[in-house]
Amino acid sequence: MTLLDAAEELASQNSHSSHPTAVQEHKSGKLLNALAEHSQVEEKRGFLLDAALHHGLVTILYALFFSGDVLSRTVDKSDVTTMLLRDMTKREPWTAAQRWRALAASAGGSRLSSSSVWKTSLAEQTQSIVALFAWVHRQPLETFEPLVSKIETHLESLFNDANQLSITSRRDVLSTRMSVVVAPESKGTSLPFDPNRINSVWADMGPVKGDEVISLHKFGLKRMTEQGQGTLLIKPEVTTAALLREMAKT
């Protein structure tokens, strides 16, 4: 049974109240407002919850593990190691800069797994998921308490996998610089959908170039050469306004 199925089962054991209230200010406000509007239709609720959960997970995993070129900005808040890497890349042989990046990333990743940031983020993300289920189904938080341990187990596994990937991607390939990426943004807002740079998770819903990106869905992988040429090996995936148009259909 998936996490969404388990949440549905717990919610069905308790009576629904009114529709969830809309969210006026939130980075994923349009997605959550659509959830508020369509929360009583199971299929639509499933699509929207899936998008919301993926967005939350991709956002926290990127912040914790992939947001810097050497160490994540959660650990290196001033991004000093990224600036050092750029300086080193200009002044030293490429292989020397890459080796320094590999050693620093490996040491930083090992320390992160035992840090208070890891534990706090795990607890906060667990509560965020429980709160989302409670909000969508108009249930008290206690309804979904039986899911807490299952959520924590899933998140712990995701955190471990992401941490290992963050170390491996920065350490194991020295000839090129590999980076895990998300959809590009400007000033904290995702850029409009461009199929040349990102994929839409539900392509059959008819996303078009220029659509608003309403949530992140999957990571991408970027490679940079010694000459500074960047290539997307795997495009990141997003949810676009096409999902909202699909949900608006009767």
C-alpha cells in the first residue's frame, strides 16, 4: 500500500468536514488552491497530492544535499566552498580542483548524516506531510499519526540515498563536473516551461512552452567540461499549469 493509499484509508474512517480553505500566499499556492477546490474528487485529489508531495520532497532534498557545487547551502550557508572551487578552477589544473571538490564533498556528506540539521529536517518534513494530509482531508492531525513511522522510514531512506548520490556525483567522476539540478529559476521563481530545458511529468496533459511551472517533480543531471561547456544529461521534471487546466475539466 502506498503512502497516499494509506492516507486515503485513514481519512475514510473519519467523516469529512468542509472543503479545505484556499492558500493565499505560498510558493506552491496555485497547486494548493487547486487541491482545496478539487479535494472531494478522488482522482483529481490524487494527481494534486502527488504533485504537492513531490514538490516538497524535491525542494528539501535539493536544499539539503545538492544546492551547492561542493557542499549544500544548508551546510555552507555562505556558499564559500562554491566560490573557492570557482577560484581554484581558474588558478589550478582542472584535475586538482576536481580532486579538492571530491574530498570536500565526501567529508561534508559524511558529517551531514549525523548532524542536527538532518534530524530536524527529517522531523519537519514528516510533520509537513502529515499536515498536508490533514488539511486536504479536513481531519485532525491525530488521524494520520499511524503514518508517522512509515513516513519517517521512507524519508530516512530517501535522505540516505540522496546524501550518497550527492557525494558520488561530486567525487567519482573527475574528468567532468557532475551536478544534480532542478528546474531553473530567477529570484526564487521557476522560469516558464521550456521543453528544451525541462520535462513535464504528465506530458499527455498538453503542457506548452511558456506554461507556468507550479511545482518541482524530479531532479536532472548536468555535466560541465573543463572548457566550461554545460550539458543536461537528464532534464529535470516539473508540473506545469497544464495540470490545473486538466483539473478544471469536468
